[in-house]
Amino acid sequence: MKALVVTELKKDLEVMNMPDPSLTPDGVVIQVKANGICRSDWHLWQGDFSWVGLDLELPHILGHEFSGVVEEVGKNVTKIKKGDRVVVPHAHGDGTCEYCITGHANLCENPAVVGVTYHGGFGEFVHVPHADQNVIRLPDNVGYEAAAGLGCRFMTAFHGIVDQVNVKPGEWVAVHGCGGVGLSSIHVATAMGANVIAVDINDEPLALAKEHGAKVTINGKEKDAVNEIKELTKGGAHVAIDALGITATCQNAIYSLRKRGRLLQLGMTSNSEKGMIPLPIDLIVTTELSVNGSANMPISRFPDMMRMVEGNFLQPEKLITRTVGLEEAGKVLKSMSTFQSPGVSVLNRW
């Protein structure tokens, strides 16, 4: 099969032929129709996340936000059939551990991560293990490109906003960083009835944030975002989201909260932080702030999100700014080093 391959960390990805995936009894082989190009791919290509045990075995095919059509079905699979249109959440459970059994397969003790622990959607075909637990059928009115982003950025934002910090209608939500997961957060929070403030240091993503529901946008290069948020909200945001994962956005998110506010941490760190960001602990204690993470989304929460997509309350396709082929996908990934990829780019041509 044709694929975009990492042959060496931080070096240009190569388009090359790779072996087709083999079918296992509990798995399915999917022909990829669309795959979102995510900043997490960039982190992996840079060699980040080694501090949490994510090391790629090279050569490797990235791509963890994909949708497609089931081509082959293992003999033990009962819920998925050949020809099904599907989307695949990128973090899988094996269905047997404490967390899978209690509805939190995203925290499985024996996880598989598409595009990380096995080859992903930058190739024409992907084999997904434990298919009955980890493959979701697409509604007829949800296209492949729209579905591509659901498997990572969108579902992580949905789980964080709806489940982890329980955003309520009318609350102020400040989103720090307007990349793919930031724009997804703005879209979801707006759909939940929140008043969203978008913060970034570039005007282009702020314009996209406005299109996707932000009531207010703040350029952090031009204004003190924390003071602006405190003044606008008369005390601070009810929820602040760090959608990037660097020291500045994480700390600013916390400082922009009102008393009893909730931080939602979506961005993961790079080599500059290696997983460690200093936090204002005394402020967290004395103002009773809550700190929450969102790690992907449990499979059990997909039906609720999918109903909102099917009913057009959530429209992930509106976040897509361009579709590309394999050669251009490598350039998109490279451009993320200088934050030159506003919106969501989707690979849909091989």
C-alpha cells in the first residue's frame, strides 16, 4: 500500500510503498478515506512524549484521526461487517481491564493507540484490533472528512467540556490556543451554550475562532489576555482551557479563572517542558480552583457526541480549512513547527 512514512525523527516524511496490514481474528482492516493531520502527529514526529513512554519504532506510519470503509473482518468480530462506514477513536481499550469494564476504555491498562503503537491513517489501509470495542459506525449523513477529526481533537474537546468540566449554558469559557483542539473546544463549548473567549497570538486562527462561535477574541501579543478576560467577565472565566500545552498558555489559563473556576488541560507538552509546567499552587488552594485533564474520550460517550453531529448541533466539517494528498500532508506536518497551519487539514487523497 502507499503511505506517508516517518523514516527518521524530525526528517521529512517519505511517500513509499509499505506492506498491507494483516488481519487478526478480533480485528478489521479499514480502507482509509480521510485522516486529520493533528499536532499530536507533529509531537510524535519530533520525538516528543518519550517521557510518557511513547516511542515510535521506525519506519512508522502516523495518522490517528481517520475514517473509512471496512474491507476485511476477523472471524471473531460480531458487531462490524464488510462495507461499514466507520470512524476509529485513536486510543483503544482491550475490553478486559477495570477501566474498560467501567466505561473508561480511554484509560485502558493495556492500550493500543492507532498511529503510535501500530501503523495509522497516513497509509491506505489500517488494521484495528479489538474491533467490536473500538470501531464506530458512521451515520449516513456524516461524511468521511467530517468524521476524520472526531477520532482525536474533537472527541477530546467534547469529553473535556461535557464530561470533565461540565460546561453550563451562559458560563464564560476562555480558550487559550486556537489550533485544531482549540477550535474544536470553541465549537463544542458554543454548542453547549457557553460564552467563549478565544486567545491566540496570531490573527488568522482568531478569525477562525470567531467563525466557529467565539464571542470575543484576544491577540495575546497586543493585549494582556488575563486582565482582558478578568475585566470582561467581571472576575474571571468559569472555565479556562489550555489547548496548546506550553508554560505560557497553561499559566495564563489558570490566572484567567474566577474563584472556584475549572482548568481543562487539553494540550500536551513538547521537549521544552517534557511534561512539567510550574503551577501557582497557592492560588489554586486559596481560590478553590479545579484542574482537569481530558484523555481522548471513552467509547461509551460516542453515541451522545455522534447524535449531536448527526443532528448538526456539532459540525466538525466546518473546522476543515483544506484537504490534501500524501505529498502535501508531509508539508502540513512540517509547517506546524512554526504554527503555520491554521484550522484543520485533512488527508483524503493517496
